[in-house]
Amino acid sequence: MASHGLLPKALISSPVASTRASLTSFRSQSQLDDASFKTRSRVSTFLPSLSSVSLRNRSGATQRRFSSAVRASSAPLPAALLFDCDGVLVDTEKDGHRISFNDTFAEKELGVTWDVELYGELLKIGGGKERMTAYFNKTGWPAKAPKTDDERKDFIASLHKRKTELFMALIEKKLLPLRPGVQRIIDEALSKGVQVAVCSTSNEKAVSAIVSNLLGPERAKKITIFAGDVVPRKKPDPAIYLLAASTLGVDPSSCVVVEDSAIGLAAAKGAGMKCIVTKSGYTAEEDFLNADAVYDCIGDPPEIRFDLGFCAYLLQNQYVS
């Protein structure tokens, strides 16, 4: 992806850099014990029909096999299963949020359009209001924008409010489907008493609309949402995941997070949680070497990638930085 040069280093928070720095040190180790092996293969699901799974170390050079029957009988379930929203529950960014931003800019006659490539770079900044502010600070504020910092803050908030309204209209029309496996693994978690939450930098109303409209009101009642400005610092800062653990009354080390981006991964690992990455349209080429497992999706039968039992196995056997 070509760079638009919009992101000064100060905008890319340090947890991502520290994540990559830790990988450099990790790769230098000559031997890895069983706890540091990483799941990479699609066959590494945690299904009763499979007697074992393939695990690789971080360099991908070595494989070992472990009995799923042993894991199923000995591994306690996670205390909580935490999901990012955009890109994890639904692949919303390119044809959802981006379109809604552009429609808002057009309504306000700002003369701004975010194309697919540019928006992919802007996603490195967590939060829609923060994304717009960084963009205008770098490229220049529209002629119709106010001049003072306080007025600009209100201006950005008004743009984001309208963008959220347009985005929610898309969700209510169910034009964007859930990603494969999301409903299945949430149902599995809820049926087994595992707490489920969604932790997102997106506006709380937008996240609630996705959960309620696409997962249904009965599931939505059982899912806790942490979103928007509920924490002062957004991903890659771990604050939202630490808040979720505290609010749910669980230890961070007993949680498994499902993310799709490098900044989300950094937030989860910074909170001391296991993290499975399900790549999305914009994040497929990002660096996920510090994840505990990486897949293209969660998956539904007959193409299940992982289930709740596999999440339980990660808590006991995978490396955490």
C-alpha cells in the first residue's frame, strides 16, 4: 500500500513499536519451549473430530502436535471472550465507515473524499474523531471549518455525530453481514457461562447498533459494550481492555481477545491478554507475529478455524509477551 505521508511518528503510539521491538528480541532465542508455540494452520481448530493440531514457533520453522482430547479435558474456559467490533464482528471499514465519512463530508460541502487506500492508512489512528483531526491537521482544515481549537473540537464532534447516524442507517438495513463464525462462537461462549464483551474505539451507538441488529436483541442483552470515549486513550493503548476486565470482574490473564489489527493486538497484549487475530480487508498485510494465533476468520462449519475450546487451550499453552 502506498503511503500518503499523513501519519507523523507521533501519531503512531508506542505500544505498536514496543510490540515489534519485543519480537526482535524473541526471534533471537535459539530454543522455544512448548509454551511459545504459535498456531498458524487452518487445521489447528479445537474440534472433537480432530485428535491433534499443528503448532508452529514464531519463526514458523518447527511444528509439534498436541492432543485435543487432553486439552479438552484439562483446560479451563476463558473467564471472558472480548471482541473488537469493526473488522472482527463485521468488515465495516471500507464499505461502511469510509462511505459514511465521505457522505458526511459531502453533506457539509467540505471538498474532502477518503479513497480506499488513504482510509487504510488513516485506520492506523484509533477513533473516528481522532482520525479526522489528524487528517485535517496534516492536510489543512476545510475553508468551512472554524479557526479556534475549541471550535474545531466541536466541529469534529458534529461531523462524527452525523457520520455515526449515516453508518447506523447502513447497519439497520443489514447491508453488512457478520463475519463467518462470529455468531457461532458467541453462542458457544454464552451457553457455557463465558462473559462476552465488545471493546471498540468506534462510537458506542454504532457498536450497539451492530450488536443489536446483526446479533439480535436477545444476544445483545448478554453482551457488554465498551466503546467510544469510555476511556481517555484509545487503542493501541490497553485502557479499554483493562477497563473491560475490571468491569467484568475477571483477571486480564484469563481473557481471550479477538482482534483484526496491529493496534488492536498491541492493546490486547499490553493488557496482558491472549489475542487471536482474524485478518480483515484492510489488515491482511499487517505484522501479527506477536499474536497467539492468526486466521482469516473464525469460521463456520465445515470451515471452522477455531472454537471456544481452542481459546481455553491458549490460556495454558501459548506464549504471552
